[in-house]
Amino acid sequence: SLAGFGYILPATFLSQMAAARFPDGAFAQLVWPIFGGAAIVGIALGIATRGLASNNRRLAFVLWAQALGVAAAAALPGFSGLLLGALLVG
């Protein structure tokens, strides 16, 4: 359930949160590219660190990072919360 809450829900609604917070701003349209870029970096880091820790530890780290991203997007106002959320969830 953490994987669904930490990735599927924020990925679905992060751009809508940005559009609601910045209705006339360009940032709302940048959330998806930031999210996607972070996902690419995350995959590369996962491949690069595959020998440093077990799969369970790496999965736990990723789930905690996603949880912090969800919390940041919900708790921090303005640009910083959504940026941190996109980076950590992506």
C-alpha cells in the first residue's frame, strides 16, 4: 500500500496541485518534467547502488523518500513543497 500511496496518488495529482496553487504560472506545467527527470535520476541511482545494499533496504529508502515527498507537497506552501514533492516522489 505504501508504494501505491507514495507513487501512484502523487503522480496522479501533483500536477493538479500545482495548477491549483499557481493557476497562471508556468510552474504548473513544469511539475511533470521535474517529476520525470527525478524518476530517470532515481533509476540511474538504483542501478548504480545495487551492490551497496540489499533490495529490501533500497526499497525501504525509496518508500521513505516518497513519503517525505508526499508530506512536503501537502505541508509546505508554494513552490518549495511542490518542487520537493516532485523530486522525492519522482
